[in-house]
Amino acid sequence: MADAVFPTQATAQTRYISLFGTRTRFVIMVLILLCLTSIWSNILAFNFAVVCMDDDDSEMGASLNGTARKTHFTSTQNSLAMAIVAIAALLGNFPIVQLVGMVGIRTVFAGLGILSAVSTLLIPLSIRMGFYYFLAVRFLQGFAFAANFPVIGSFCAKWSYFKQNGLFVSSLVAYVQLSPAITMPASGALCSAFKWPSIFYAHGAVSLLLFVTYALFYRNSPQKHPFVGNVELKKISIGKIAAVDKRALKKVPYGPILKTPAIWAVWVAAIGNFTCVNMMFLFSPIYLSKVLGFPVHSTGITAAIPPFLQFSSKLICGAASDRLTCLSEGVKFRLFNTLAFVGSAGFLCVLAFMGDEHKRNNMIVLGCAAAMLGATTGGFFKAGPVLSKQYSHFVTGNISLGITITMLIVPFFVNALTPNNTQEEWKYVFLITGAVMVITNIFFVIFVRGDPCEWTSDSFHRASSVADFEQHHIRNTGISTISHNVEDVPEKL
């Protein structure tokens, strides 16, 4: 009876572990997926809110003709609103990657997630105060977004079982598609029921709830989590690097990483992938409403179809890449990435030469292009953590440069090519996007490899520790006494 009311530590731990059994890592993975989705959704909400604002006759400005809307954004302002997010994410990328490496993702991600939630709640007020106030709040959203890919890399490196690495990576990177799949129809419903400010209030409130839950539940390593038992710990630890000097593990070998062509292949592929992703998901509401003529109330649901198809495809391809054991990892990386990039580019080329008379056919082809891109989870997305292992927070984290660089460029080139939003103008957008994907895939196929890089190995760290120790010894004594044979070095180094 006493244990029921005041359980001992052992009893309490047993109850915690029994709650999720040996599946705690999957519960945490789902929680992180929702948090990642929330940060991206907070940014994407603006893209639908613009359509909602244009359809709102209740807020009229005091212009000369009395018809200007207070909340209407010009094409240039729309581009700046997207570009400022990218600029903030670019500026935040390196310091956030460094912070993740030093203190882990629990504190960093929770803090930035709450920042994203609060800034989203402030957007309606900032819009009414003036455009530059709005840009300042968007900057905060973008800075918080810089954490997403470092979080994915760090979590997968510490929490994933090596046979499920593809499943974990594919599930988490699918936030890019899950966000618009949720945000577009939800924003459409909120717009119809409560007008455009409710879009931001709802997104901000949900985001705040998710990140408070994350801060309370997450731990930076499985060993520290009260819900993780010995069975799950042993499974997670298989294939992980042996315990060498912790200081050496925190010291990221930037030089060797930046000299590795396979890592550059991953980053270049990210540029191609996110050129297409940003073109599709940032501008699909505009393409659907302005070019194809879908009404505002149905645009949200229609715009959610391509990202939902891509989200489903990512989960399927991620699991398939783990189970396809008859091929080497390098071959699988090339196969899945080519299927994704070339397949998606092919459908975009078909879409480029279609008219706009049969809008449902356009939607089908656009959906196929999005679904094909889901195979990237078996390509460059999976290659990043496999190649970089314990430094995945840096390598996978810098995949975020792909999404932010293209987020900076894509709005300007799309708006420049589509001043009148006609199908003929959009043809060039689709063709250019397809060309970028084919070129970046060729680079990836040539330079990617299938095995972890040399700088992830135990021997590399022991050699690095010896070199650092000897340099320190020489500086203090002027005498070199350390053996250069790595095998002679004690394991404790």
C-alpha cells in the first residue's frame, strides 16, 4: 500500500518503463515530428493568410479611392516576407548548430520553439502596426526555424536504432510535407469561420503547447530518460561509436568534413530538393487560386493534396530503404535520390506544357511530382546521418542551408517570371525547377558514398586525441614523448 502512494525510486522507474515498454524512442520521435511541423507551419501560415486577406472585405484602408485593404501585401512585400525568414535562418544556422553540439537539443529546441510560438501570436498585431514590425516578427520565426535540421541530426544520432535509421530520418524530415498538409486545410477552415488573424492565433497556441510538452518530456540521451529501460538502451546503442574522450566528440572536425566530396553531395542535393519543395509549398495556394481558379474555401484542402502525397511517400520509401538489404547503402542512396529527382522533374515538365483548361489534371500531375520527391528519404536525407554518424547534428543541420538559400531565391524568381499568374508564365518556373533537380542529382550520384566517413571512426578520434596531447606537451616542455603509433595509445585517450 505504501508503494502505491509513495513508491520507491525503483518502483517508480519500473512503472515509467512499463508505460511505453521498449518503444519510448518512437513516442519521442512523434513528439519531435509534431514540434518540427509546428515551427514550419508557423512560417507557412502566412502564405495562406495572404489569400484569406485578399478575400476579406471587412478591413478597408483609407486610400484615395477608399478601396485599399489594410492587410493587402504587394508582390514585392510577399517576397520580402519570405526572404526575411530565410535570412534569419541563415544567420542562425551556425550558432545554433554550435549550441546543439555543446548543450544538446532539449534546451535549444524548446527555447526556439517557444520563440516561434510567441512570434506567431504577435503577427496580427505586427501587421496592423506596420510592415517593418511584421518583418521583425518574421525574422524571429526564421531564426527559430534554423534549429529544425540540427535537431533531426542530433536526435537520430543519439536515439535511433541502426536498423531503423531510415525510418527515423524519413519520419522527421517529413515535417516539410506534413506542415502544409495540416496548415492549408486548417487555415482554410479558420479563414472561413473566424477571418485571417485566427490562423496565426491557432498556430501559435498549438505550438506553445507542443514545446512546453517537449521541454518536460525530452532528454538529450536515452540513458537519462526515466522511461527508457535496459532492453531499449542496448538496442539503441548497437552500432554507436565507442566511448572515447567526450571532449574529442564535441570537437567537430570541420576541416575533414569540408574536404569530403560525399558530404558536399548531400548539401548540393538539398539545394535541388528544396528548390522544388519551396516552389510547390510556398506558392501552391497562389497557383491554385490565381492560375487554376480554385475558390478560396477549397484552396486549402486542394493545396494539402501534394504535400500529403509526398509525406506518405517519404514514410514508405524511408522504411523500404531500411529493408532493401540486397543492395549496398551507396547504391540505395543513388537509386532513391534519382527516382525522386528525375521522376519529379519529369512530371514538372509535363505540367509545364499542360494548359489550364482541365485543372483537375494539373492537380494530378502536380501531386505525382510531389509524391516522387518523397523518395529522397532513401537518398540524400538518409545519406547525411549515415555518413556523418555522431556529427550528424552538423552535417544534417547544414541541410537547412538548402531550404533557407532556396527560400531566399525561389520567391524572387517565381514572382519575376509570373507577374500575371498565367499557365504560360508558370511553364518556365516548372522547367527551371526540373533542370535544377536533374543537375544537382548528377552531382550527388557521382560523389556520394555508402560508408561512414573516416572522421567518424574510433581510430580517427584516438589519433586526434594523441595529436592534441602531444602539441600541448611540446608547448609546455619542448619535448616530444608521445608515440605516433595509434595502437600504442591507451584506450582512455
